Amino acid sequence: MKKRISTKLTAVFVALTLVFMIGVPAFAAPDEDVMTACKGNCGQCPSLVIPGIFQSEVFLYDENGEIAVNADGEQYAGPFYLESTMEIVKVALSKALVPLIMALVLQRDVADMLATNVGEAIGEILMTNIKCDENGDPIKDIRATKYPTSVEYLSEHDREHILDNVPLQKYIDVAGADHLYFFSYYSLGNMIDTVEELYDYIQLIKKQTGHDKINIVPISQGGSLANMLLQMYKDKGRDISEDINRIVYVVPAKNGSTLVGEIIEYGLLDDDEAIYGYMIPKLLEGDWYSYLINLALRIFPKDVLNSILDSAVKGLVDGLKYSTLIWGLCPKENYPAGAEMYLSDESTKEIRRQTDIFYQAQCNADQNILDAIDSGVKVFDICGYNYSLYAIVDSWDNVNADGIIQLESTSMGAVSYGVDVELPEDYVTENPHCTNYEHNHIDPHNIVDARAGLLPDTTFYFYNQNHEKTGNNDVVMRLAVDLLTDENFVDVYSYPDRYPQFNTARNTKGINNDIKAAKTMDFSAMDPAVAAELEAAIVKVEAELENTVVDNESLDAAKEEFYAARAKARGEQYPAENDDQTNEILGKIFKLASDVTYKFFGPRGWFDIMI
């Protein structure tokens, strides 16, 4: 339970800051013995993954060039390279203890001391090791683990790290590990330097493999890097088709994330019902302790709580405002006001110059993509939809998204009016990118008009797909692999029975490994009937997994049969006893307490309620 809570609280913080980190040591020249043997004659283009936030292995290094460790002996690993637990406690107590006691006793924040000190504490605890300087470069020696060769020649650790973050084993099965590359970078640093490095890496891959062109796979934050990459080719006077064969975007932050943009421009959602009702439970997926947090928030009056939250956000934004990669996640609609707020003094002059360059690339992104297509590059997009934004900004409940990024960004412009909100009866596409009205680009739920997206014939949509769980959807990964390896796969009409334009989310994490492990069991030692039942269950669930037109009801039934048969073969109870029932009961109790308290007392602290 403790690990689960820790993971979810980390996810909450990621949602608040969304995407943060970069380091740019040059790639070492590869040794001759790791050069790919095919030399461009294999019929498959190499593919380069441009990963999303936190998908690169990144460490803080000491003055001796070794991975640094904190006072607890723990390596400084990302995303925030935190000090030892004791040091964090010392900072928190030194900054906030006295004003916290005063605020609790007096039920007000004297001279905003608590809010100010909380912001300073967050800045010192979280930002000390990750800040960038006035040129947008990390102040500390932060380096991403670099991979100057294909996955084929990497260590087992590096291969496992890459495939755990981006499950593309099926790509390796088709094209070979010597054709899969991974661009590793620190997501909080300098946008321009990182994309220059990416450009050089593309040239390295071509030289190393002997191929004239490669494919690129921008994922999430990688979508914002792709904006800059396409612009960089134009600025260098080069046609991107000289190097790139196909681009397969996967849930790209092409126009940043509304979460980042609204936090920068407006701060957190501060509606009473949100703060004391649904914000924390939605972030923590309704677990019982989320409602306990709702009740605990009432130790302060609402104005004090709001002040603390505002100060915390300011502490984060102030600490990250020198990271041009973070600004790359700000939607173009929010950038002008946000830049004016945080990048308008002399100390941020160079940062503003650089972020303005990216902003222009962001504004040019649609045209740059269309120009790439005109030059011969095939461009595809895979996105999720019908999943609310995290409930931390004002627009969370009226924007169709995948939890992290709004659909407008990941789909490159598709129109939707919200989660589960049908298009109006009189709806007409205002600026269609597909004018062939024999093509049906309205999703089966009448929620999304893909015709309005930039690439209506090459964009694939997954209903109810959560951004963070995209890698757990094996159909998304298989679609990406087939787009990368099958030159006959040219649009949503190529294989409609296998990959329809509109599909559904599913989570297959764990099931494939469980099947693989079950196959190694000693069937000869089992009762013949039990062995036959398990074998049949394996065949059935594998058949369901082969179905790329998602039917979750059928798959879930097959999984249930498999796990029940496996448990019988092991002599175990199924389902196993667990604490889910206890958690459910606690959830109902604390939710009721939270709801009743808000209904009868509104946004009032415990002290106000008691008097």
C-alpha cells in the first residue's frame, strides 16, 4: 500500500508540473565493430524513438564525474535529484515549522509567512539540483545516459530500460534490434541544444547503418521536440525528406499541454467544490486516502490554503522558468501571456529569445508537417481521447483529453466538445482537412470530428485511452510497429479490419508475461483435466490478444478464465484474498464524511466549523 500511495503521489506531482528535464554531452563516435551489417540493403528503415517525459535514464554527477549520491547513499536519479530524507525534513522544518504553528493557532497566515516559506521550501527541496542558468543550461552536471549505437549493441540494462519505457519488442522481431535507436535526453534543459543533438544523431544513424533515411517516433514530449526539428531543417535550408522516411507520432504534445499552459498563466484550479471535493480524489483515482486528504485540508481556512497552493505553484514555475524544454510544453495560446509574466526581466532575456524561437516553430508546425508530406515523408499520428484532464486547472472538465494532453494537441486539431459530449446535431466542420465526404471521420460515439484534424486520413484514435498507460496498450504499440515496417500501410483505409481509425483503449500489461510463465509450468505433473483446462485457457486468451480491434469484454472474460485455470493448476485460491474490500469500505466511509462536510459546511476550516 505504501508503494502504491507513493507512486500515485508522484503522479499527482507530475500532473501539477507535468513534464520536467535535458543534458547535452556529445555522442561518442561508435567503434567500427558496432556498425550495422546490413548497410542499408535490408528493406527496412532504422527507427529512432524520441521519448517523452521521464523516459530517459538521467543522473546527477559529482565533481569527479561519478554518479552522485546523497547523504542516505542513494544515487541522485531523476526526476528531481532529491537530497536525503533527513535533509529534506530539515529544510521543511526550518522554512515552515514556525509559520505553520502560527497559522494553525491563529487560523490565518500572518504576513503570508507560511505561503511564502512553503514556496521557498519547495523551490529549495525540488529545484536546487535541476535549475537551469540564464542560458537555459542545467546548472548542475546532469546527464542522460547516451546510446551512440542501436539497441542491438547496448547492455542488458540499457535494453531493458528502453523496452520497459517503450515496448517495441515486436519492432525488433520484424526489423531487428540493430534498426532500433533511442534518443535519450534530460527533459528539463535546453530545447535548441537538445534538438541540435537530435539532428546530429539522425546523421549518425544514417552513417552507422548505411541507410539513406530513417523513421522517427516522437512520443509525448517528443512531439514538441519534433516541432523544433522540422523547423530546424527549414532553417538549415534542408528538406527533411533527405533524412526522414516516416514520422509516427504517438500521443504527441504537438501543441503542448493545457495543464502546463493554464498552470503557468492562471495557476491551479481554486473552485471550492474542486478543492474540498473532487480534485484530490480524481488525481488519486478515488482511493480512500484521497478523501482523508480532503478532510485534512480543513486544518486551514480556505484563503490560507489557496495562498499556500498559489505559492507552491509559483515556487515550481520560478524554479523551472529557465528550462526552455518546459516552455516547449506550453500551448501557443498560453505562451504570450505566460512569457510576459515570467520572462520579461533582464535575467530572462536570453531564455525569452530562445522560447520565442520555439514558439515560432510551434506556430509553424502545421505547415511544416504538410510541407514534409509534400516532399515525400509519410506522417502518421496515434492519439487517445475521451479521458478528462487531471482536475487541477479550470478547463479540466470541458476539454477532451487523455488525462495529460488535450485532444486538440495530440490529434493535431480534431474537434470535440468534451468527454462523452456528442457533437451537436447541426455540427458542420469549419475547416476540414479532408473534403471527401464519402470518408467518415466522426468517431462511433459521435464525440470527435477527425476531419478537422491536420491528418484526417493518417490519424488513429483510441477511445478512453489514458496518456500514461499508452505503453500498456499493446494494440497502440503494434500499430506503431506496423506503420514503421510496412510500406504498404499508408492510411486508415489500408487495414480497416485490423486497425480501424477509431479503436478502444486496453491494458495488457502483465498478461503476456503471465502467459509466458504459465507455458513453462510442468503440465505432466498436473491432473490431465486441469492441464487441458489451462492449455485451452491459454489458447483462448492468446487469440483474444491477437485481435487488434479491441473488445475488452471478451478479453476480460478470457483473462478471467486463464487466471482461474492457472490458479487451479497451482492449487491456489482464485481470486486471491486481498485487501480490496477493506479499501472499498474505507473509501465509502471517508467519501461520505468528505461529501457531508462539504454539503453542510462548505469551504470552511475545522476551526471555523467548531466555533
